[in-house]
Amino acid sequence: MIEQSLVSQGLELMGFGMGVVFVFLTLLVFVTMIMSKLVNKFVPEPEVVAKPAAATGSGADPQLLKVLAAAVKEHRARQK
């Protein structure tokens, strides 16, 4: 009789605890969705304007290209 009561109380406590966690997580999801909508409404993301490839100039810096070529050449020489 006492064991049945303990098991019953344990199951009741487990159900209550799981219910509290479920309600908390559900509230958390809804509050997060509301916050996200508010942030997007009041602080919109800045628009990014992509520059065409032709407008960027002649490409990479010639000195940088020389340094990169030397690094690749030395790396390949070490692998042999």
C-alpha cells in the first residue's frame, strides 16, 4: 500500500514537472518569435549592394599576386 502511494506520487510529480517544462518551452518559442518580428520591424537589415566585377578595378594587387605565387612555389617545392 505504501509503495503504491510512493509510485503514484512519483508519477504525479514527474507529470507535473514535464508539464511545467513543456509550458515553459512553448512560451519560450512564442516569445522568441515575437521578439524576432519586433526586431525585424524596428531594426531592418541594411541592404547590401554588390559591386559588379568590372567596377572593382584591375583585380588583385600585383605585389600580393607575386607573394602568393612565391608561397605556392615554395609549398610545392617542399612537397617533392
